[in-house]
Amino acid sequence: MATFTVIIPFYQRDAGVLLRALRSIFAQSFSDYDILVVDDASPYPGERELEELSDEERSRVRLIKQANAGPGGARNTGLDNVPAETRFVAFLDSDDIWLPTHLENAHKSLTRLDGDCYWASMQADEDFYYHFGMAKLEEEDGARRVLEAPLVLEVPDLASVMLKNWSFLHLSCMVIARPIFEKVRFEPLLRLAAEDVLFFCDCILAARHPLLCDDAGATRGRGINIFHGIDNLSPQFLRQQFNTWVALDRLELRFARRPDAIASINAYKNTARRQALWSQAGLMRRRRVPDLSMLAQWAWRDPALFRTAFELGAGKLKPRDSASAAST
């Protein structure tokens, strides 16, 4: 009968990654939680990591094994198995680490302010320089402080703010209340990119009272991170960009009446197209065969890809136009 259920999707090749994440949970100053680890056909089995735990620690952890479905599919399995008594769900990627006060800050903020959707800041480091603390969002129109210790903000129209800059929301810093986790799920087919952004948006739109905490809740670990492990020469890169475009296309439907949000979405869609086509042109320059089947599938869904391809062929697009697509 824990207040929090922590959901960890697990897919790693090296020993110790999951154990490190679990240790950061056991070190929390707020201790009323249980843990669901979803082993997504991990090359390094989840049960081997649990062998290092004490009996008391092991009693808090439930391990679910499943055929590989990607991180979104694993998180959905976790959400489908949350105990009936749980009040809040917190997410932690297996390659990330919580800071000791994360659950304490989340509980204080959500209960005192009657919140149902919460993010802490992600601790920045030199590899993830685009992260910033929530205090920066005080610059947004209508933003206001609702708690001082820790510093917690309300930001009007948070979903549209997210579209302007996706780098301040992170799954390992996210907590949602029962009314949200009972009905919102991940899109597992978008497993290489953007499934988290779509989930963030759906949670924000379903929430009565989203809250943003400036205190850092998590820091990046050093395990497999599927999104950041793919570069423009990887076989998965084109699929990743297509999935990003698909997620953006779905977001466009959710924001159909918000012109500013649509403009941001269209800019990101153009970036995804350019990234994809530059990657395939790069393969051809290296005398490698581009993924014509994937390109045809994309063009069938998105005829604007032909225009972007023409611009590329005509030399109207420069490499610098192909800036990194927004990611989380």
C-alpha cells in the first residue's frame, strides 16, 4: 500500500546499471514506495541485478519480464500493473539516477498544492548541456511561484511552452497522479524518438494542475540510451526521424486551434525531414544504399518530403539548416 509506485523499463547490456538506479531509490528521504521493473527482454537479465539486494530491498521490487516492446511498451506494462492502492506513479529510466529528495519534493508539492502532474528539473552536465532548471520558466507570461521550498512554479498553457523548447521535461523527473496514469499511455510504435514528448503533452492536456519544481530530481546515468546512441550514419536514424515526424503530426492534431503551437510543430517537422534526407544523401556519398522503402513510406504519409528532397537536390538546403531535431 505504497504512496508511490516507481516504474523502471529495463534494457541494458552491462551489469550494475539497474542496481545503481535502484540504489538511488533506496536512498530517498521519502520511503513510502514500491518498485516495478519491466525487463524488456534485456540482454543482461533484470533478475541478476536483483541478486545484489538485501531481503528488505528485494521485497519492495516486483520484476515483470516481457518480449521486447521498446521503452514505451515497457512503461505501459508498468502502468497496467500499478497496485490499486498507489496514489502516484514516478518514472525512472534504468540508466538514470535520482537525487535523494526527489520523492520528498514531489510528495510535498503534489499534496500541498493538489497537483496531478509534476516534473522536477534534470541536473545538467557537460554531455546534456541543453537542460535547464524550471526557474527559467518564470520568464513565461503568467508563470508564478506557488511554493518556495522547494521552488515550484505554475506555467499557463504548459503544453505550448513545451513545444517551444522540449529540453526541460524529462521522464526520470516525472510523477503523475492516479487520474492521469489510469488513462494516459505511451505510443510504443514511436520507440526510437518522441514517444515521451507525446506522453508529456497528453498528460499535460489531461491534468488539472501541473507543477514544475526547480530542484533537480535526477541526473543522467551511463547506460544504454537509445535516442542518444543513434547518429546520422546509424541504420536506425531514418526510422528515428520518421517516428519524430509521426509524433509531431499527431501533436498537430492536438493543437489544431493554437497557431503559435502549430508553427513550432511545423518547424520541427521540417527539421526532421531535412535531417532524414541529409542522412540518406550521406549514405550515397559513402556509396551505401539509402533506405528507399522507409523513404517511400514517409513520402506516402508526408508529400512535403518531396519538396524538401527537391530543395536538397537543387542545393537550396545547406548542412547548417539541418540542426539537431528537438529531443528530450
